[in-house]
Amino acid sequence: MPKHFWVLFALILFLGAYGEGARAEEHPGSGAPSASSQQEAALTTVSGSTYSSKLAGLRFSAGALQPSFSPEQYDYLLHAPYETDFVEVEVIPRDPNTSLSVNTFWLKNTNVFRNQNALSVGNNYFEIVVTALDGDISIYRLNIIRGVPSSERNLKSLSFSTGRLYPSFDPSVTQYTLYVDHPVKFYTAIARTEDASSRLSFNGTATPSGGLYTNDAPLEVGTANTLNVIVSAQAGGSKTYTITIKRAENLVKSTPTGHSGFYNTSPVAKPNTETLKEQNGQVKAVVEIVKDPYAAALEAKNEPLVFIDAASGQYHHVLEVKLAPDLWKAAGDNGKALDVIMNDLDVVLKPGPVPSASKDTGARLSSRKLELSGRTEWEQKPQTASYAAAAFLLTCESFGTYTAQLSHPLDIALELNPAKVRNASSLAAYRYDEASKRWQFLGGELKPGNRYEFRSDTFGLFAVMGEDRSFSDTTGHWAESSIEIMTTKRIASGVGDGKFEPDAPVTRAEFAALLARSMELQELRTLSFADVPGDAWYRYELGKAAAAGFIEGIDEATFAPQATITREQMAAMLMRAYSFRTKIRLNDILLPSASKFSDEASASPWAARSIRLADAVGLMNGSPDGAFHPKASATRAEAIVVLLRLINKAAS
């Protein structure tokens, strides 16, 4: 070939090598080969597939990519919530030797970029340029769409550890009054916002969107005690819920109406003997109670309960109360129950008669406050329990020549620290059974004064636990709070797999069983219904409901337990139970002169009165269209809500 041809060929090779070097210098630190190495590479035959300008993937610190990443897909969307100001994006090239830039900014020594300025609400465009060593370029376009801020300013729920809130909570109502009994000095408010992005504050103190607040200063009598719960929206603006707390005057009840809530008793001069003793490295207070200060109460007629002031003057975690023989014998002989009021709890003891020949028979009641965390018993806690609000070891032993006898069950009340109560409606009392190494459910209820009351057949280790009984299909449901309360009370339960199925129909047998549990029925009657099997799970509850007169069959031999209960059948059962518990005869309840329901004529004649009464006493309501739908099937959620209303009505 001519000489000038070889000169031209050498010049082309030189210019090609120079061009590659120039590109590497334009993007220093990009990982591109040096000019000399490219000159060496130019002398080697290289397959075009060695270089690639494609990406192998994209990773993000927030949000999900739409559509899913593919090397051949070049346009993407990423939705980010308003709270997201900055997003980190990891760009993963298929060829590690490529050069990467985002919006003309070259990535050096890293494959991760983060927006320098906060994302704007709406569209934020990013262009990712991938340049291969052979000069091939791929451009990926990303639009990060930042959501708009929420303007939600409502509370989802508001409850208190004690007292009676009026009116009942409604997100649209902002003015409330909380009535508490005189002994209540501290309360805990539990609030949750409708939107998790909203900010919550109690009297100016910010808390999480689901927060707790306990007053620092004791409540005063006769002065305004105000709590302002402020919900601030993400988009700005706020809504204030104002609760005026009214603490009752110090009223003394001369004749208590039973073991139901915190009470005040007339002051008693305490000639008790109090000593301190060492026990297993702990100091315990020992209080000896004699008969003299309580003689009049022990002999009084029509007063079955005698209050014993056994609190120690100096608080200790271990307290022993020695009930002297003369006191014990007088209580047993006169059929009196002794409500022994200790520092952190009180327990009602029911002494049996003491033989006249026995002169020194008494009882020794001991309580020890415990922390369950770290103990073996706590490791066996129920799966639903998340924390212990209080725990005590309570024992009772007799001394003297005769074994002191007790009637059961025991009424026990633990005083809770409101700061340890996360959700008042989720509490439940348990007793630890040493034989089975399991916790036995006792139930109970939180009463005024932060007192949790329950019953037990025997003494032992007791704990009031907070439980999580949430279901995957009740979140946000209109009956969510009622379902939580009734499952905590162990009146209702789920259907398995973490579900409650609130909108499923409820059968006649299921509702009768729920009704019997709600009313805590004990008396049992033999059933004559041919369609109730002897091994049916609901047989005993049906027997209790029948003994109380709550249920009737379709006919004398048929109950139809698996048939879906209708709303008119539910109304009839509810009103019978209401009469049973309140002792008010149904015929004595004033019947509204006219029905408020447009479809009353479609109700069965035997159900019409019950429907009107159920509405009049506040147990059942109609639908927004003004109808009652007496023949419609009732759902599990409806059953739970009306039964909870019945429990509250019967207790008031």
C-alpha cells in the first residue's frame, strides 16, 4: 500500500485514543480509564457487550417505585408522603465503570444522591444520565411526587382513667365536663388523633399523636380544673377540646351500697398496734386490729359490711394485718363482712362462725407489692398481656386453737397508679395458679379513684394487666372501642386468625351466650329444646339465659340456635335482661305514645313494645332513614354495642 495510507491510519488511531482520554478528563473521578490505558485497549479487539449504559436497579429511602424497575424502562414515579423532605436514591449501574449524573450533577465516589433542597409539594423531576465507556448514553427520568399536608384536626378518641365524661365523646364536640368522685386527685387522659401526622398537646405540652397525660397538681374541690387537648394539623391550624374536671365534695356515706368504687368512711380513732419487722431483708409493717373501735358497727343491723382501717402510718411494700380474735369472732357471729382497707389495696373477708369454745381464733392478712418484670411468673403471662399495671401477693392464714373459716368469693380492689395505665378499657385482673403455672383470668373493672375491682375464689399472686386484643378487621370500624372493651371483659372473643368479623351475622345461640355472660348469670336450668345438642358449646349459657327468663323458643321444642337473630328478637331479649338487672318491670316503664320508626308496622306483634322500649331506654336505635328494620339480621358488632350499653345502663 502507499506510504501515505499508513500515515493516515496511525493518525486515526492516535486521535481515537486522544478522544477517549479527553472524555475521562471531562469527568474526573468517575472511574473512567486513563488515556494511556485506553490507547492500550484500542490495540485490542473488544466485544461491544463489555460496556453498558443500563442500570441494574434503583433503591429509595422512602416510597415505592412505579412501575417496578426494569433496565429497559426509563420513566418512573415515586410517591412520597408530605413528611418526606429529602429522599436518598441509590443508582446501581450494570457496568461499574460507567459515569453517573443526576440533573447534571456528577456522582463522584458514590452511587447515592440526595436532593439538596427540600422536595416541593407535587412534582419533583430528576434526570439520571448513565454514560458508558464507549460513549453510549441512557437517560432515566424520575418524578418524585410529594403529597399534600393533611388538614385533619380531629381527635379519634378521648377517654379518662376515672370519672364520667359528659357528653359522650364525639370528634365534632369540643366542650366536655368530667365528673370525678372526691377521693380522686389525679387522672390520666388518653387521646388519639384521627390522623397520625397531626400533633397533639395537653395544656401546651406536646405528646405523640396517641398520648397520655396525667395532672401534676392534685385536683381541687370547688375550683375549675381545665384540660385543653389541642390537635394541630400538618397543614396548619388547630382544634382545641376543652374538658372541665369537677371534683365532688367530701361526702360521707353512712351506709355504703356495696363494694363498688372508692368511698369515704367516717373517721375512726385507731388504737391499732403498729410495729416494723424485718422479713427476708425487707421491712414490713405489722398492724394489729382489735374489736373495740368497731364494736358498734359489728353489732349494727342492716349493715353487712364493716370497714376496717388497716393502713400503716408509714408505707412499706410489705404489710401484715393481724385481725384479733375478738374482732374475728364478732364478725363471724354477726354475719358481717370485713372490708380491710390497706395502703394499696383492700379486700373483703367474710368470716365464718367461730365455735364458742374457741377464744383465740384470728386471721393474719398479708400483702406484698411486687414488680413482675424479670420474674418467672411474668414469663408465663397471657399472650394478649403487654404490661402489668399492678401486682400483689396476697395471703391469709389463721392462728389460734381453731382454723378460721372464710366464705368465698373474695372482693379485692387494687389502687392503680394512673401513670401506669395506658388504656383503661384494656385492663384485666389475673391470678397466678402455682399448680398449672398459668395465669387465670378474673376480669374486673376500673372504678373511680383508680381502683381496679375484681373477685377471686382464693388468695395468691394477683396482677392487673394491660391487654392487646386488637383484631385486623376492626381497625377504624364504628364499633372498634366497644369490641375492645367486651373482649377484654372476656364476654366476646374473635373467630380466629386475628379476626373478629364484626359485620358477620350473629346467631340466636351466640347472642344468648353473650347476654348470659354480660349479666354474669349463675343459675342454670335444664333445657327442653330438642335442637340443642348435649355437647353444644353454648348449652350452659343457654341454660342460664333460660333460667333468668331472657330467651324463648320458636316453639316449645325448638330454639333454632343456628338461625340468625333478628333485630326484633334482640330487642325482646335485651328488655327482659334490662328488667332482670334493674328490677324494673317492663309494664312499669312508660311506653312512648307513638313510634319514631317508619316501619314499626312490619314488626311482629309480640316485639312492637320491646322495640319502643329498647329505643326509649337507650339500648337500640334505628337507621338514618328512620326505620328500625325489625326483621333484618343483626351483626356481631351490633350485638356487642347493645350489650355494652345494657351493662352500663344496668350499672348506673
